[in-house]
Amino acid sequence: MIKIYFFLLLAGILAGVGYAAKYYYDTTQATIAVLRENNAQLEVAVDIANESLELVQTENKKYAELNNALQNKLQRAEAYSDELRGKFANLDLVLEAFKDAESLEGKMNGATAKLWREFMVNTGNTNTYPKPQWLLDMEAARDKNRSGDEGGEVTSTDSVETETATVN
């Protein structure tokens, strides 16, 4: 009878060890499956992060190039601004207005109209606007003076320069 009890005890121990091994195997396989799924998700996340990083680096290069171009344009605009300041410093508008107010008015109105047309073109406006009638009249008078009088006063309205040639 002791042999039977011993045999039952041994069978119980073996069954317990077998159940423990099966439990360990099942939990280990479940853990491996979860880890495999997490690894796949992490690989996808890393791929997305790498693509995003490459996109950001590409855009940074593009923005750096655009920034350099904008900086160059700013430097040219500042140089032009300095040039205009120098011209305005040497220009006595009050004296010129007393000498020939109508001519000065035409030059300033023409330069302003030209500036507005250029401003509209530079800001993406592709419409063409006709010149105002008063400006067309001034240009016609200027052209008439140029063809009839070589020494007449030139009142250019298409230039930002305000120089005039006087009659001798």
C-alpha cells in the first residue's frame, strides 16, 4: 500500500510539475506575442518618426534658402532706400515747387502712379490698370514738348527721378 501511496504522490508531483511547465509555457508564449506586437508597432512608429525627421530637415533647408534669398532682397531694398534718402537729402522740394509747381506736381503724380502699379504687380495682382487720364494728358504734353522743343522742360512721369532740364 505504501507503494501505491508513493506512486500516487509521485504522480501528483509529476502532474504539478507538468502543470507548472504548461502554465510557464503558455504565459511565456503570451508575453512573446504581446512583445512581438509591440515591436511591430514600435517599428512603424520609428519609420513614421524617421520620415517626419527627413521632411523637417528638407523643409529646414528650403526655408534656409528662402531666408537667404529674402535677406539678399532686404539688403538690396536697404541699399535702394539709402540711395533714395541721399536723393531726397539733395532735393529741395519747396524751391522746386516755387519754380515750377505744375511740373513738380506732374512728376510726383506720375511717380506715385508708377509706384502703385509696381506695388500691385509685386504683390501678385496680374490685372493691368490703365493710366489715369490726367497722366495720359501729361505724357502727351511731354511728348509734344520733346518733339517740338528740343530745349523744353522734360516732365517724365515714368521715372522716380525728379531731375528736369530747363530752357536756356
